Amino acid sequence: MLEDTIQNQQNQKQDIVSSDSEVSAGASQPNTTPSVKAKAPMLKVLLIVVVVIVLVLGALFLLIKLSERKVPQESKNAASTIPKYPNSDDWKVKDSNVSCLFAFDGCWGAGVVIDFSTADNKQTIDNFYKKELEDLDWEVDEFNHDSELLPLEKPSINCVIGISDNMERGNNWYHISVRCGKDR
């Protein structure tokens, strides 16, 4: 009987020690998974941030598109009359639309851009276009003339042409810009 009592006391001590270790083990490992209630506000904030970003980008895109000036038909017509440089290796004609959204000092109008390459020097190109375009009633704009740009104008159709080096494309590339209309 005494042995039974001792055995019961030992069993009770083991039960107390094992329950204490379970409690302390549980206390040392906090619950790291957020509850569903904690996730809901974070998802709402994230959703609001995404919606605001999309709205701002959409509004900016729309403003840029609305402020864009398309190439006037007069510029396209004038560009089609410009003779191709006879010694050009490459001749690319493209419309050049302009966005005036951030143009705080005035907005230059859209136009047609012609890029071409040739081994000829700038003076030879200027002389060719000066002669050819003067025969088509274009005149050198002496007021805006400098050594890097040959400006030609045709007041009867309110157009200007600028012939310059195309530094973006490198040596032997030239650039003709044609702008017509009120915003030239």
C-alpha cells in the first residue's frame, strides 16, 4: 500500500512537470501567423494604393494624348515636295507628333521629319537644297540663318524647313524638319 501511494505521488509529479513544460513551450513560441482579421485591412490598403496608381497613370496618359499635336496635312504636303537628296544612302520620312503638356515656354508644332545619310558634307547638301527649293518658291530665312541650320520658308503656305546634322544618328546623317501652319 505504501508502495502504491509513493507510485501515485510520483505519477502526479510527472503530470505536473509535463503540463508545465507544455505551457512553457507554448509561451516561448508565439503565434506568428496573422489572423484573417489582421490581413483584411492590409489588403484594403494595398487595393486602394493600386487603384490610385492606376488612376494617376491613366490620367497622365490621357493628358499627354490630349495635349499631343498631330502633324498638319500642310506639313505632309510640303514634305512630299522636297526632292530626295541624290547621293543619299538612306531616306526615312516620318511624322513627328509633339506633346505640349510640359511645354512651359511655348509649344512648337508637329511636323514631318526626313532623315538621310550621305558621304557629302553639309555645305554641299545646303547648296543642293537651297537651289532646288528656291526653284520651288522657298526662300532662305535670313533672320534665323546660322551655320548649323539652313532654314527655308515658304510664306505663301506658312511653312518652314530646317536642314541640320542629325547628331543622334551619328556622322553623315542629316535631318530635314518640315513644319507648317499656325504653330510652326
